[in-house]
Amino acid sequence: MNSAAQAETSPAQDDLARIADLIRDNRKFLLTTHEGPDGDALGSLLGTQHMLESMGKDSLMFLAAKEFPLPIEYRHLPLEDVFHEAPADLRDRVVIFLDCGNINRMPVDFLRDGGKTVINVDHHHDNTRFGEFNFVDSGASSTAEIVYELAVELDVKVGPAMARALYIGIVTDTGKFMYDSTDARTHEVAAALVRAGVDIDDVNQRLYESVPIEKLKLLSRALDNVELHCDGQLIVTFIGEDDYREAGAGEEMTEGIIDHLRAVDGIRAAAVVREQINRGPAVRKISLRAGDEHTDVSVIARSFGGGGHVRAAGCSTDLDFQQILERICSALADQPVS
């Protein structure tokens, strides 16, 4: 290979290098992620915060107050200092969106036109490239994996706190390394994070083996409500106010219920429809998972104004349960079986 060919870089590498230069050249940042943050969103948020702090940057994290309390699985994460309002010096800060497929997934007005520059770092295949600068790698297992690559590009030493945050992002977004987004590079990054100080047993205990009895009771009610629709192509459950009350649980305890449904043999899609009881009775949240390799649930989520991955997506709606079922069945009918 000649020297000219060796000097060439891919567009993705150029984007990563450009964002790394922006981070080097600026001092003040505001970090955020999508509403209803999952493990990858929170892990990427915290991991980037640790990275910037290690570089001596002035960095703040933002999540709306309505996102709290977080799901039980993530309450051990150190997010006590997160901002719930716009900082007074927002105009002086570079805003970095992490794991956010489109800007509407963080529906906060001040983030639409605030900040000196907007950087978009994500791995969703349907990302709208809403930032002034975008690094979107749909081949990455998670946004946390991309943040690790950014740290390498910036020559930042990954310490135990950053490694733990990023490992949580990877392990949750890959379904404990079981989803088809997992590849050799994912395991290589995870191994590097373990070498940097991640206690795998402690992480697994906190994420998967610290279940309160109320969550187990809510899961029981959700499984009791399971139905098959669309000629057996869709498995769905509804979680309403009565279910929360009888279980003594909050809606933050619904995390992970969808995974029990997606394991059913022969389905094309699984859905959990739940009432958001603290935001008015008309608002419902839908979590979607693909049951086969041919179904793209992100298309279904986008029809409700949401988004996500081919195999995992979500959205919110004010439609009633029957209308939701009709739209999902229609969207499934529009997708070829093979």
C-alpha cells in the first residue's frame, strides 16, 4: 500500500477526529441524552462526564426532573449533581447529545436553540444527524462503545469510574452481550474496561440481582395481562394504574419486563404498553422488541413519533390501547415476513 493510501481516513474517522478537536478546543460543555434514559444513555452520559473532567473541562450534565426516580437498576449511578434546568451560561457551552436518535427524544425547548455548538454522538441507524457536528456509528453496539473510542482518540486514560459507566452502557444495550449488535470489537472494548477496573460481579448484582418484591409483583401482573394479536405475530401486555397500585410499584419498575415477552417463540414483535401515571391518564409509553430477524420495530416506533433500533425501540402516545394495537398490526403487515 502506498503512503497516500495509508494517509487516507474514512469519513467516520474524520468525524471522530473533528469532534475530538472540538473537545480539545473548548472548555465548557453541557451533556444530555434522551428522555426515559436507559443504561446506555446513562452510562454514556456519566462516562463522557468523567472523560471531560479528567481533561480539566468544565462539564455539566442535564436530565429533566421528570426522569427521576430512575429505574431501580440505575439508582446506584452517581447522578446527584445532574442539572434539571438550563445553566445560566448555556450560550457559552458546547452541548453534546449522547445516544439520542433525534432531538425530539429530549423534548426540552432550551436545548433546541441554546449552546454555542451542538455535537451529536450516537449509534442509532435512524439518527437524523441533527447536530452541527455528528458522529453516528450504527455498527457500534452502543453509544458507550463510541465514547470509549472517543476517549482513545483524545488519549484519555480510562479510570475505574469511567470504565464502570461505559461497561454498564455496553452490557445493558447488548442484552448482556446477547444481541446481534455484539461483535468482536464489543468484547474487546469490554475487556479493556474490565482491565481499567470494572467489578463485573458488582455491576451484575446491581443491574440484575437487586430486584424489590414490588417489581416482581408488577412483573406477575404484566405477565397475567399478556395477549396475542395480529394473528399471533404480536405479543403485548398492558400495565395500568390498577397494576401499579396492586403491586405497590412505580412505573420506573417496568424496566426489563419487555424481555420476558420477546423470548416467546414464533412472534414477530413484542410490546409493553404502560400508562405514565404521573403525566396524565392519556399518556402511554410503548416499548417494542423484534421477535425475528426480519422485523424492524424502529419503523413502528417512528409511526408514533418515537424511534430506536431495528430490534429495540420505543415511543409515547395519547392513543388508547385498541388504537395502539391497530397501528402496530398495520405496521407489521407493511413489513415483509422474509
